[in-house]
Amino acid sequence: MAKVKTSFFCQSCGTQYSKWQGQCNACKQWNTIVEEVIQKPEKNDWKTTPSTNLKKASVPLRINEINSAKETRLNTIDSEFNRVLGGGIVPGSVILLGGEPGIGKSTLLLQISLQLPYKTLYVSGEESQKQIKMRAERIKPDSENCFVLTETKTQNIFKQVEALQPDVVIIDSIQTLHSDYIESSSGSISQIKECTSELIKFAKETATPVILIGHITKDGNIAGPKILEHMVDTVLQFEGDRNHVFRILRAHKNRFGSTNEIGIYEMQGSGLREVTNPSEILISKKDEDLSGNAIAATLEGMRPLMIEVQALVSTAVYGTPQRSATGFNAKRLNMLLAVLEKRAGFRLGAKDVFLNITGGITVDDPAIDLAVVASILSSNEDEPLPKDVCFAGEVGLSGEIRPVQRVEQRILEAEKLGFSTIYVSKYNKITLKTTAIKVNLLSKIEDFVVQLIQ
Ligand code: TYD
Ligand code: MG
């Protein structure tokens, strides 16, 4: 009997070892090395039978002789998805979509395949054809172009692909696939690597775009080796709070476009809806004025986004006051409270402070600092802020209001949404000639406190 070939792989970075060891030499992680069964493939090719459309060996070309004008992107109809990709799907590209379970990855890609005017093959290793049909019925049941296949073996998938000749292939998910060339079970590092490289080879040789769904681990990385993210052309992340309706699609890596664009969706009973005016939805339209609410003019990628910050400051019941933040870094909240205490003489030491960013969104744009400070001051004084005022500024440790990037874009968004005043740093260079909105320039937090609480 032939000896079973095994090898050791680091679960975190994918480095291969011939024997087990406690720490990975490459990524220095402990206890990440596991044994997997492998079998060297005789012929590691997505197609075992040579066919006419296999490319000949490539030859070097002068860069100015390469024709790039031919590159036409596939329009996915979904304008948010197109924008994140940089204008549509590039033929032959491999896109990896990651996200937490239940966030809506399968829904998003099924919806896109139902809308696409091209022939798409949706390969699922997780759900049966009936289950997919049931899901499709909620979104858009009648599509002539969408084919569904439940299969997990890559060789069988390629056979079906050759027969069907789809324009786009979607794989749900890469962790469920397995290749005959590798013995270890699906989801293992060597299987994921092998299946991905077969799919990449297929995509490049036939110019068919492939979209892969990837599961993520507890700490938010795509399950499988980091090398997977290096292999594919584009890595997209679908994020959001499962209990809220908003979902954000972000590009973490994009060989064919910028990574600054984001797409915003709303999960509805009938699939995902594109949100084209996120600011209007994120700001609650209340009739009565409430204390502790402030609007921040933030930027998510390239898009300006008006976000509502809510703070609640109350007398601490226990000896140690509580500080909690949802959607905002708790350490940063503590820092802002310390700055307020030191620079503006606020005694917040004996108060509980709760902070919440509405809409289930997490913000790491530092420009939100000023709105956080404003909402805390407003709640502390129990004085509502004027409804048509918004803020964009970073607060430094010495209490200075620091400039933020692309301030003019934020001002224009605020103006568009009907705000009458925006507070920004004095050090921002503003050449904009706005008439409708008043731009209040601040240099120190002390001035800000005085202006806000008159
Ligand atoms: P799913 O797309 O299966 O998530 P993933 O593939 O990322 O694990 O599930 C998304 C969730 O969305 C699921 O809990 C049900 C819900 N959902 C809707 O609210 N509306 C819909 O139209 C569909 C299809 C799903
Ligand atoms: Mg799924």
C-alpha cells in the first residue's frame, strides 16, 4: 500500500513544514501548525484534457505594445458593487468576498447573479438547489441567465463549466470545495490553496471572472491562509451589525481600482437594497430636541457620511464610573474625556458616560471626535444642540482641534443636507466659497466649549 503523504501547515500563514513544531517560523504564531494529508498531483491543471482554447506559452511583449483598450468591465447592474470594484468586474479577475456568517454574502452574490445580463453559474457547496431557489424567490425569481449547481469537487465544477460556458462563475464558498489532487479534507489549508489556484488558473486562461465567498475566522480574517488574499485580485469585505439593517461593502485589496470606495446596502425582506443617500437615512428626523445628540460629518472611504452620535452622561451609581462605547473606540472615548477634564475643566470623573453611534455603524474616522465631545457636553448640560449644526474635527491631546482630510467634501455634503453651521478646525485650508452654510473655525477645545454652552 502506498504510504499516505502528509505535511504540516501553519493555519495562520500557510507555511509548509516537514515536521510538527510549536511555533511557526514565518509568522511567529504558537500552536498553529497542523498535519494535513496531501497527495502530489500528477497533473495539476484545471483541465486534464488539452483543448484548443488553452493558451500557448506566453512571450514577452513590449509594454507599449500591449493593448489595454480592450479591457471592458462587466456591468453588474448593482451600482454599489460596481463602484467598490472600480467600475465593474474585470474579465478574468478573481474576487474574494469575506464576511461574518449570516451577514448576507450569499444573498448579495445571488442577487447579483439574478440581475446580471450575462450567463452566470452559481455554485453552492452549502445549500441545495431548492434552498437557493427559495432564497431567489424572495429576491427576483425569474432570471433566464442564472444557473445553479450544487457541487463541491472542483474537477466536476470545471466539467459543468465547460459544458455551460458561463460568463461569470460564483463559488459559495471556497471552504467547501475540494480537489481530487489533494487528499486532505475540505476547508483545510492545502485544499483551499489548491482549489483557489485551480480557479485562478481557470479564470486567467478563459477570461471568465470568478467570485469566491470566503468564511472569516473569529478575529475577522478570512479563514485559510493569508496567502489566499495574495493570490486573488480583489478582496472585498462585507460588514455590518447583524442586528441592524445596514451593510457596508469595502475593498481591502483591489488590483483594478482604488480601495477607498465603499458600497452601502440595507437588508430587507426582499434582499439587499442599494443605499444611495446614506446620510439621510442615518440621521433620525425627530421633532423634539433631545440633549446628547450631535451630527458628525465623517468620510467612509471616499464618501461623505453624516452620522448621528448619541451620548448619555449621568451620575455614577457605583464608585467606579462606567464608560461604554458602541461603534466607537472606548479608549478614544476615555482620552476625549481626559482632554475635556484637563483642558476645559469638566469634572466628568464621577459620571457614567455611554456613547452610541446610531445605525450599527463603526466609525474610525478621527473627524468624529468633535461630535463626540459635543454630544457629551450636551448631555452633561442637558441642553439640546441646534438641529442644523454638524461637526468635523479631530481632538488632540493638548486640546487642539486638528484638521481633517477632505474637509470641503464634508462641508458640501452638510450643505446639501440642509445644515446651517459646521464646526471645523481653523487649520484646515478651505478655499470653498459657500454661501448657504456657515463654517465655524475652531483652534482649541476651550473655545469650542465656550461657543457651545453660552
Ligand atoms: P446569508 O446571505 O445566507 O448570509 P451569509 O451567506 O453571509 O452567511 O443570510 C443573510 C441573512 O439575511 C439571513 O439571516 C436572512 C436574511 N435575509 C433577509 O433579511 N432578506 C432576504 O431577502 C434574504 C434572502 C435573507
Ligand atoms: Mg452563505
